[in-house]
Amino acid sequence: MSSIYGKLFSVSTWGESHGEAVGAVIDGCPAGLPLSEEDIQQAMDRRRPGQNTLVTPRKEADKVHILSGVFEGKTTGTPICLAVWNENQHSKDYTEMMNWYRPGHADLTYDLKYGFRDYRGGGRASARETLARVAAGAVASKILKLACGTEILSWVESVGTVTSNVDASKVTLEAVEASPVRCPDPEASEKMAKAVAEAKFAKDSIGAVLALDIRKPPVAVGEPVFDKAQAVLGGALLSISAVKGFEIGEGFHAAELHGSENNDVIRFEDGKYRTLTNHAGGILGGITNGETIHCRIAFKPTATIAQEQETAGRDHQNGTLAARGRHDPCVALRAPVIVESMAAIALVNLFLEQRARKLF
Amino acid sequence: MSSIYGKLFSVSTWGESHGEAVGAVIDGCPAGLPLSEEDIQQAMDRRRPGQNTLVTPRKEADKVHILSGVFEGKTTGTPICLAVWNENQHSKDYTEMMNWYRPGHADLTYDLKYGFRDYRGGGRASARETLARVAAGAVASKILKLACGTEILSWVESVGTVTSNVDASKVTLEAVEASPVRCPDPEASEKMAKAVAEAKFAKDSIGAVLALDIRKPPVAVGEPVFDKAQAVLGGALLSISAVKGFEIGEGFHAAELHGSENNDVIRFEDGKYRTLTNHAGGILGGITNGETIHCRIAFKPTATIAQEQETAGRDHQNGTLAARGRHDPCVALRAPVIVESMAAIALVNLFLEQRARKLF
Amino acid sequence: MSSIYGKLFSVSTWGESHGEAVGAVIDGCPAGLPLSEEDIQQAMDRRRPGQNTLVTPRKEADKVHILSGVFEGKTTGTPICLAVWNENQHSKDYTEMMNWYRPGHADLTYDLKYGFRDYRGGGRASARETLARVAAGAVASKILKLACGTEILSWVESVGTVTSNVDASKVTLEAVEASPVRCPDPEASEKMAKAVAEAKFAKDSIGAVLALDIRKPPVAVGEPVFDKAQAVLGGALLSISAVKGFEIGEGFHAAELHGSENNDVIRFEDGKYRTLTNHAGGILGGITNGETIHCRIAFKPTATIAQEQETAGRDHQNGTLAARGRHDPCVALRAPVIVESMAAIALVNLFLEQRARKLF
Amino acid sequence: MSSIYGKLFSVSTWGESHGEAVGAVIDGCPAGLPLSEEDIQQAMDRRRPGQNTLVTPRKEADKVHILSGVFEGKTTGTPICLAVWNENQHSKDYTEMMNWYRPGHADLTYDLKYGFRDYRGGGRASARETLARVAAGAVASKILKLACGTEILSWVESVGTVTSNVDASKVTLEAVEASPVRCPDPEASEKMAKAVAEAKFAKDSIGAVLALDIRKPPVAVGEPVFDKAQAVLGGALLSISAVKGFEIGEGFHAAELHGSENNDVIRFEDGKYRTLTNHAGGILGGITNGETIHCRIAFKPTATIAQEQETAGRDHQNGTLAARGRHDPCVALRAPVIVESMAAIALVNLFLEQRARKLF
């Protein structure tokens, strides 16, 4: 525990990298949502490795199966079990992991916590775990899309020290997916691709920052005081492996500002309240005000690298390790759909909770 | 909802700025913990306003009362109700709030969510809500201190664009409390105090960044995959009003690094595993490795400022508002003990959960 | 833990018999509910001891105070703290409890669990704990009443071996409250009063069964499979001290029937589905069908009795104890409002949860 | 929702009668527990239909698969996904269910709640759902067995009006399984078998009462005040389809007793506290005292019967229905292992929670 997330739209994930399968059970999905395997597969395919030379060359079909909870094309309100079979395990690549702790990875801490671990391919701490998040996230996104018109979009904003420059409100999914590094700024995209290729050539890896826009979010969601929308979103996104930082609106930059600069002027126009600027990132007092929710998420460089590193092992030995296997030089490149998925799962929980109590 | 935080050490907070009282109920505190009102009052006093000219001049005794759960000086294992009576309400200062929405504040979104609000002094969204967090946090801190020797310390690292320079591992509570802005770097402290005074004079406010060190944390706590230690800590800290960003370890800086730079070498020495550096900030794979947990938290400038701002009101009118009342020009100056409290509450939950399943 | 009940309408109770106060915090009450202390006090007064010679002669005003969450006569959507100050403690009556374990009581098990206990007046295990349930239940009842027209009514059906005979659908609150034993069958009421008086005279106590009717319940509430309406109601009612059994509909009698006898014929009439009989007690498949929910709840005789009993003590001594103090000879007589309260709290949670997901 | 049960040992179940599979995900199982598919299969086989002429003749292999969470024969602390593939669906038997609501069944209420339903074989409300409970229960039972020596045993105590007479403390699993109706009293067993056969011949069904003994339970578990051990056990058992009543210890009979009869004398002997009798059923003040926990559970007669019954349908029509398909004339005969499973899951949650806070 806790591989279960969410109070009203609960996602219970399971599975190890080299076990039989990975999957998720969604408990609490509203009945009557049109849902097919194809709806989910589209998201899965965006996460899939092997798409170009900048990501791991592993070939994984990652075909999702709906095992329950959907009947005649619609959700029934009962639990939806989603499963993806593991196919492409190269167990022989991972034998060293049994004895050595990769620096920056969960090997050591899993042993400290559980006494031992499934060391094959990272076991539960493998990036394959995110498959389950994406599958469940596709369902959450569809609910928000149909119920509120919400659109959730994430892209790569910087890689290493290479930054991009775009008008966030104009970024499209097409522009993101057209870039091999999922950066919608073509010039920056080219430089980022070069930085990733260099890291890979050097048997190294590199970090990145993702942007996240939630457009037309449900209004008035977020539960003061502990489940403020930014706290729930931040907690959800920080649970993704390799995430080291989260910002909402101006984020750390807000700490450098004066109130007169950071406050957004409120205006009543065309029958609703708007803000003239959006330094707040769409959330005030922990509750969405209807403006676009804007976040930034920092990913560290992939921990597993092919160059030799000093480390220790489970028999208390000290020595060196050069990780074998096929690893992404920049995990963040495949992460936009994962970020979107966790945001959707977090937000749909707040949305359902807000509906529950709208009574008097 | 949700004013309840935590699965095993649950803190249920309540109270509005100008209601009868604010308080917290702790459900799940282990029995046998020595606890007195004095233990808690020490933390309360660090949060209290009116300590110098840089914080709000409101005088609040903020005396905590233990109403249940402690008998003969020890916790009984039953719920601990902690209450602070509200004394110093100047209702007349706040009448404008009924009709106007302060920019950057929760006034608008509370009305959107609940249909109306207790507008007196910010109601539930007032900074007085944090009193309850501090009271409960003092209990959580004492548990961690007695059970693991854990020490939690937060301080102001930057105010506006003024930054400090300290060796985090050497910072002491005394040094922090000796500074009027709670920055243990004396030179920076002086500049920060000036920046805050200037903001105040300009009827404005200013943001700040806090550092947080958790020394000798419980080892092997954090629950993969959704309750990773950084996700739980981040979610807890992002629930504090005015927090806009959270980092663990290298944080956003990690996104600029290569894996070979960011990974920490693991070494087995003196009977335990250590890392030679601590870029990870004490957490790997969502589980604590025993190194100091290091975080940074960004606070926006206080939303309520005395200068005139454009805004709208509850009857759909547009106009201007100059907030009256006494407000901190920099909320972050009183926030270190709040940050420490939320970190303690988050961590004690993970600590108790880890104990539950250590069986075979 | 767990002194917190409910996922969406959470009730966090606190307080010991001889501490400062007892109370409850409600987190998640919908905003806009008209609510006054008087609304709650009416329920409190039905639970109050000292009403006649058949219940404990202790005089307790049990005046409820709303400390937060209500503004200008309506709930604000923020936590509602309800408190009752303890006034009438006779500490001297309870000193023996420190050393001896009363048979049938929680004294021994609290010591086993927590290492020690607040022995004054039963501490947390005192019947005063139910004050908090009744206070919160009054709020839950009002929500169900206003939103669905639901009426919840409980009464004494049997005391010892004295049973009553009424048409459940015709029982009124007035008839129940007119009886000193809260039994709406006047003839049985008289016999029951005699049985209670005899038990009291014999320094003994006596058990009873309560009936519970929930009329015009919300339809389609109950969450398969673990939160079936009967499971949630049963769990809530079995958490009341002294309850030893729970039945829904035909209950244990259903085990003696054939399917052809126990099934209720469904008929579509006047625009809705009805059942011609109600053996099921208003719930099918864990979901309410709109018929009256009917339950029965068994209360054991009060454990604390004035006659001498063999028992053991905390220093491992064996001996005898004759409890002093003033105790109800039949706890069930004051229990109808407690039963109604827990039923309301359980049901309002299911009602809010059902609302959350009614989307497509 | 809620198909998830339990706070620390969480069981998330999924699957419909005629979908791909049914299963459970266990989140929070302690690491290091020896576990094989065979361990679980033994329990599954006790639940399986087709064992003799008194239960449904459907043949279901019900072979369990462990898809995650076990490595080299031991649990890893990560989620355990258990799945059973559905094989023997006779879809043609169930077409009438689409249009008609079976009396006593969930057909109507699922339509009221969700707007439509998977009508094949009862869908989610099918007895196949209990497969997931039994699979997860086998894991819970093994934890309690290894950690505390706990033995959990359930048997049929009465069928219709036929009752049995045994010394509960002497009942063995062997004796239970030797009876075709799972009643360890050979004489009563024969009469019960006859009663079930008669009901079957009459195209009818019959109810039953199960006994449940939990021997050598963990001591001091149960969380006052809402998660008292009897409340948690009762809630869990009442969530099993067809259960209409629950008793602990003397149960409803306690309501007929005097305190002097019902209280159990406490005695300190051989280094521990015991009670000379066990009217309480092993729980005092909601906390286990170490004595055997004894419960009784009432099952109604199977709702689906082959004889013609009046009912209504989803197009508002009234008429008659004679259910086709193969149904148990007495669901309770296969229920002992289901009852044991839910008791184990409930108890292991309380056991883990008690461990979490044993600190000072």
C-alpha cells in the first residue's frame, strides 16, 4: 500500500515489470460512460516505448484489455479491470540487479522496506507501472471531456538547460506529438533532441521539465483545507517516478513577486467571473475558478545509466555497476500522457466530490 | 470536506477566523505519549502574530486547550481535541469583504463553491486555520522525536529576490528564531527585513521560499506507488494557503542535470547504507533511505494588500478595493512552524503505516 | 482510531466521560442547510438521563454548542464543531474502577490495548460518547428530511422477555415518547416498565430489542458490493455500545423461510416500482428500493450493576466488585435516538455518494 | 463503489458473472508471507459449485491465478492481483433477465441505481462475485494463522427450521466438510439435506443460519468507537449477498437476559486474563479479549427460484416469471468459506491497525 488512489474514482494498480501483467481496477466510475478498448489504447500508444531513437528500443505492444465493468459499449458503474500482458521480458539483462543497488533507484529502499524485492526489470518500481495510470487516466479524461468539455494537455518545456518558448494557450496535441521530444517549439525541439542524443551516446541520461495545461476545468472543485485542488494535483503528480518538483501558476517565481504583481484582477464579464491575468494558475483558496489550470513538473534524469557508477550491494559489498538493458535517456519524453493521466484521475475525484454535496 | 488529513494519525480541523474557536481533533495518536498543553504551546507561540513590526500587529494569545485524550500526563489512545478560543475579532474591519472579492483570495471561489461564505476575517480561509495544523503538528513532531530521534526544521531561504547562503545541515532552531524574518543567514536576514519593510510601506506584500530539513527521519517509510514519501509530503505542504511550489532534493534543478551528476553513490559503511551525496533529498523510489529529507516550498506574496486594486463583487459589480485590516506583508515569515507541522503530520502517518505491516 | 465515521459526511467524535467536554466535528456537511443549536438540542434532550425513575438519576444539562461551520443560520460547507461541556462528574464514585475490571465492560480490554486508561466514569467507553453521535445525527437527519422527506424512527420492541405488538408503519414519535420505556404499545409498555423496575430493585439490569423504521428513504442508495446499504447500516449500528445483534427485514426469521415465502412481488404502479410485501426490509442487492427500511437491534443488559460480581483487577488480583455510581438498568430505553442518529449518519453518506456519480 | 474493502489490507474486487474474469487486488499485504496458488485454491475448491446434488450442478473449475505481488514463493509487499477466468457461461439461459426483474434479486435496484445493467447471469450481483472474496480471504487467513495461530471456522447451524446441536469449541473443518450441507451434527445434517432436497424438488429454495468461530484471535484488536471489532465484523459479513442478520456472542438472546446472567466473570489465571464464560463472544468494548469470537449469520433463501412468481419488468410491464438456469436451492451451503474469508479480511485489517500504534 498504497497502490490505491482516490476516494470516489478509485484506481487500484498492480503488476511488476516482469510478472504476468500490469493493470488497474477502477472502482466508482459513473455508469453510462461510452467506453471501448480503443478509447484507452490511444493513450497507451502515446506512452509506448520504441517510437524513435530517443526512447528505449524495447518493443512492447501494450495492448489493453477490459476485463469487467463495461457492457454493450458503456460502463455499468461496477469495477473496471484493465490489464496489459507483459510480453517482452529479457530476464537475462537484469541479473546484476539482484546483487547490486543502482544509484538513484528504488533497489536499496525496497530491500530496506520489504526485506527483499522482485529485482527483474525493476519489479514494481519499473516504469511499466505507469501503464496502469495511463489506462485509468484515459477513462478519467473521457469523463471530464464529456461532462465539462475539459481538455488536458502536457508537453516538454525544457530538457537539461535547453528551454522552449511557446504561447501555452495555443499548444495543440498535434504539435506536441509531431516533435520527437514532445516539445511544440520546433527550434527548441531540435536542440532538445540533440541534447538527449548526446546524453545517450555518453551512456548518460538527462532531466526535463513538463508543462501541464488543464483547459475548461470543472469550476468550484477542490476541497478546503487539506484537499485543495493544487494539493491534490501536486500529490498525484509527485507520485510519478522521477518527479522532483511541482509548481502551480507562477510557482517558485511567485516567491519573487509583490502582491500587487501576483494578484489577478477579477472582472465580471459576459455572465461570469474571469481574471484578467492568471498568475494563480486557475486555483484560488484551493478551489478552481474556471481559468486554465497551469502547472510545471520537474523530472530528474533517468537513474539507470550504462556508464560505470560506484555503489553498494545487498551483501554489504561496495563496488561499481554499469547497468545493462535498454533504458530511456530521458524518461520525461514519454511522460506527458502520464502527467495528463494523473491530473485527470486527481481532478475527476474532486469533480465527483463537488457534485455529491451540491444540495441546498 | 476535506478538513481531515491522514489515515492512521488523522487530524480533523475546524474553525473560522471570527467564530467561537479553531481547533483540531487527532484520532489515532498512539497511547502513552507524554503530552502537556505546554508542549503544544511552544509551537503555537512560534506561529503567533505580533512578534515584531514585520508581521501583523494583531495580538492573539492563541492559548491551546486539550479537551480530551490525555490523562495523567499521557495520551490515552483516544481522540485528542485541541481548541483555541478566538478573542481578538475586529468585525468592523471586514465589512467590505461581504460585498467585494479580494484579488488573489478565496472570496470568489468560496462563493462559487458554497453559494455564500462567512466573510468575517476570511472565515475558514483565514490564516487562523493554520493554528489547528500547528497544534496537531506539535503532537506528531513529539512522536517522531521520541520514537526515531527525528528533528524537523524549516527556515526562510529567500524573500522576493533576496537569497541567503547557509550550510543547511548546520542550521539550528535558535539561529532561525533569532532572525526577525526567520532566516539563519544574518546578512541576508537584514536585507530581507528591509525588503519586507519596504513592501509594507508601499501597502504591498512580498513572497518567499522556505527550506525544510527533516533530520534522522524514520527509515523505509513511504508507500509505493501513490503514497510515495515525496508525494505525501508535497501534497501536505501544498495544502498550506499561499504555497505555490514544492521541491524535493535537487527539485527543478534536477531537470537540468545528467544522471551521472544527479545519482547519489551508495556506500555501505559502519553497518548501514549511506549515500555520499544527497541530490535525492532522502527519498528513493518513494521510500526514505535515512538521509536528511530536504525540501523547498514557495510562498506567494500575501494576497490581501492595502493598496487599491481592481476587482469585482458578489452582485456582479466591477470596481476597486483597498483592503483594510492588519495583514502580514510576508506570510512566509510565520510559516516555518506551519511547514514543520504539516511535514510531521504527513511523516507520522507514513511511519505508523510502515510499522503496521512489518510482520514476516 | 477510529473515532471517525463516514467518507463524505465524516463525523469525528471525541471526549471522555469526565474530561472537559465531548463533541463531534462534521466534515462534509452540504452548504446552505438551515441549522440552529435548537435543532440539535431537541435530539439531545431525548437522549438525556434523569427523565424518570427508570433511567439513571444523573442530571446532565447536555447543552450543545455550535463552535464553527454555521453562519447566519445556515451551514457554510466548512467543518461543524459541536461540543457539550461535562458538568456533573462525581469523581469519587469511580475510584474502584482504577483497580478493578467490571465484568462485561471495556475496562480490561482498554488496558490490554492501550496499556492504561482514563478510568473515571468509563472514560471514552462511557455512554456519554453517544452524545456526539446524537449531535451529528441530528444534522444528518435534517439533511435527509429536507432533501428526501425521510423520517427515521426507533422504538423499544421488547425488554427482557416482554414483547410488544404494534403496526410498525403506524408508530409515531409522540407515541414512543409518551411511554417511559419508549414502547408505543401501551400494554407492553407497562409490563416493560415493571421488568425494568424489578431489575433495578435487584441491583441488576436487563436487555432489550429496538425496532428501526426509515420511511421514505433515498432511493437507489447503497454501494455494491462491500458498502451494501444493510452492511453500512449494520456496521454503524453495531458500533453502538451494548449492541449485540442486527437484522434487516425478516432477519434471522428469513433463514427459516422458503424463497417463495420470502421474495416480495414487484409491481409497477402509479409510475413507480413497489413491492407488495416488504420481507426484504427496503433493500435488494444492497441498494434501497424505496420501501421502508426496517431493522431490529439487540441491546445487551447494562454491564455495570450494583450487585457483587466476581472479577479480576489490573494488578492480577482476583476478587469481587459491586459497582457504585448511577447506571441505567436498561441502556436501551435511551437508545432510540442514538439508533436513529447512527442510521441517519450512515444513510446520508450513502445518499451523498449516490449523488456524486449520477452523471450520464 | 465500493468494491474496495479495508484500510490497511485493502481488497479491491472486480468482475461479472459472464464477463472475462472475476478477481481481486490485495493492496497492503505484508511482505515475506509464503504464498502459492495452491494455498488459495484450497479455499476456492470449498466454495465451488457442483460438489453434490444439493448445490447447483454448474461445473466451474474456478482456478485461481496470481498475476502479481508474489516472487520466489513469497509476497513482495506490492499489490497481489488474483484472477479466475469465467468459462462456463450459458448466455442463452439468462435472456429473460434482460426484461424482467426477479423478485428478491438486485435486478430492479441495479437498474434504478445505474440506469441499466449487465443482465447476463446476474452480472456483478452474481454469487460469482464471492470468488474474489474467498481468494483474498485465503491470504488474510494465512497471515492470521502464521502471525497469531488464529483459526477461523464456519458451519451450517440450521436450515429452515431444522436446527443442530454441537459443542462449538469441538467442531473441526473435517467434520464440516464431511457433511453435504456442511453441518457437523450428523443427525441434523441428514434432516437438513432432506429439507434442501424437498425445496429443490418444489422448485423453491430455503434459508439457513451459519455459525462462525474465530479461535485464538489476535488480542486487543478493534478500534473504538466506530470500528469496534463487532461492528467491523458485522459490516463485513452483512456485505455478503443474502445475509439478513448478524449476532455476536449471545446476540438477540442477550436482550432477554439480566446483566448478572450475561456478564462474564474475569479471572487472572496462568499469566493472563480469561473469562469463565463467553456470553460476550470474545469482544468487550469493541476490543478482542482473546476468547473465541463467536458469531451467527442469517442467510435468506435463494431469491432465484424455478417456480412461477409475479413480478414487473423494465418496460413497466407486470406479469409472471419462472427463472431458468441452475441455482443453489440453499446458498448458505457453500457460504461457510465465504463467511470465513470476510471475517479474515476484516480481522487482518484490525490486526494491522493495532500493530501500527503500539509504540510507547
